[in-house]
Amino acid sequence: RWINENADREVIPDSSISKPPSAELKPNQVDPFDYEVVSPLVDRIISEPYNKNILENDEYSSALVSELVHKIRISEYKRRQAAPGIRVSQKAFGVGRRYPIVNKFNA
């Protein structure tokens, strides 16, 4: 939207902006992912030391916190394989944030 508002013309079609995220799914299949809830929680899991009790005492359910922490941990090997990215926060996915990827490590 920002690009369209600051351009002299419609650069990105409104249909692309307003359609729900699909994560490259089949036609008429949608992603039930609630970005407004999950995104802030993922930010907190990454940027703050993980403390499940604090996150669960906030507005997040125990199941959601556990699921996201599990998904982040099992994807650690993917971050090791990827090219280094730029650092845009204090606690990014770079070398300053590494978890063991063997022996089912759980912090």
C-alpha cells in the first residue's frame, strides 16, 4: 500500500494486497495462520530469552507458545544452511543466536 500511495500509479494491484496469504497453496486453499497473533509472539521468542511461563501468562496459550518454539528450534538447521543475512535487530537469526541442532536439544 505504501508503494502505491507514494507512486504516481498503481504499482501493486489491489487484488494482490487485499487477498489473504496463501503460502503457495492450491487454488481456493487458504492459510489459517493468524499473523496478527503469531508475529508478535515470534518476535518475543527470538528477541527475549525464552521463558515459557512468562509468555503463557501473557495473552498467549500454552499450546501456541510450545508449537512456535518447537517450529523455530526444528528449523535451526535451515538458518545454518542459508547465506548470512543483514542484522536488523538486537537478536537476529545470525551467529549471535545459535542453538544446537543435534540430540533433540531443548532449552
